[in-house]
Amino acid sequence: MLTTNRVLWILFWAIIIGLSLYFYVETFLAYFGGFVPENFKKGFFESKIWFIGHIAGASASLLLGPLQFWNRIRTRYMKYHRVAGKIFIVGSLIAAVCAFRINLMYDCKPCRISLGILSIIWLFSTAAAWWAIKNKNIKAHRQFMVRSYTAALAFVFIRIFALIGYQKIFPFLDNLSDRRVTAEWLCWVLPFIIIETYMVLWPSLKARKPSGSSLTPR
């Protein structure tokens, strides 16, 4: 019997996977078909290699992410989980480095601060996830993997905002630059607030003082 929490969990992943597939259909297929934005047409080693690396690395993150967080697969198929986890981490590191380089060529200059910070967070979270599992810190590893995957999804949200149209989402803002900058910040700051509340803040608020303990300093 499905509980309310399980139904909500399934609905959550259905939405995430659906948005990722939409992102692939509308964006990745066009890129693999030969489309490259005008500001990235500066020669293979100057810009296209970063563009290709970002797409390839992000593909590993987005495709493997849902399976990595599926408890049944993680517990029953540990060998697959470990191999897929290594691919996820390598792909995310490549995608994050390439995203930072692409950000320096981004046509929306006011957006570069937001995307630069996001790229650094993505790189750091992925590296921290690898370091944590290397030191057998399972809890920290899982939390940093969630952060890494959230950073990857943020780029999906940013692209979906662009496909929907900034004017439709932010009609109260006067110019395109303000709309794009607002979208860039919102697409990663809000998801990170949600996951940090779920993983850190809420459990801390729910935690009870151990019996027999005292807050009075000795």
C-alpha cells in the first residue's frame, strides 16, 4: 500500500525526471545535431571543447542521478552503485569546470556572477562527495551527492526558464537583463535552500536533547 509520503516522493521524482527529459529533447538533441550558440563559435579549443565537455559531463549527472538516490538499487546492486557513482563524480567534475569556463563567455554579463558561483559550488560539492566516501563518511557523502545533483539540475531549470520565456515568468520586471539575472539566481538558490532545510535545518530542529544531558556548563 502506498503511503502519502511515498506518493509524494514518486511524484517528486516524476517531475524531476520529466523536466530533465524535456531539457534533453529541447536542448541536448539540438546541440548534438550541430547547433552551437553564436558566442561559442570561436574555435574548437577556445570554446567548443568546453561546451562539449559540459554537455557530456552533465549527461552523466542527470542520467545517473535518479538511480543513485534510489534506495533499492543502492542496497541491492552495490557494485553498480559504486561504478555509476564514479562516472557521476567524474562527469560532474568535468561539467562543473567546463561550466565555469563557459560562464566567462556568457552573453549575459550580469548573469556571470551567479553562474560562476553555481559552477564553483557544483565543483566543490562533487569533490567533497568523493572525499567523504574515500574516508568512509557515508552521511556526508550522500549529502554532498545531493548538493552536486542539485547544482546539475539548476542548469536544467535555467534552460527551462529560457524556453518558457522570461517575460511570462517575470512580467513585473521591465527589461530582459533583470529577468535573466533573477532567473539565474532563483534557479539554484531556491533549490539549495530547500535541500539544506530538508537535510540539515529540519533534522536539527527535530533533534531532541539526549536524556540525562544538561546544557549547563560544568
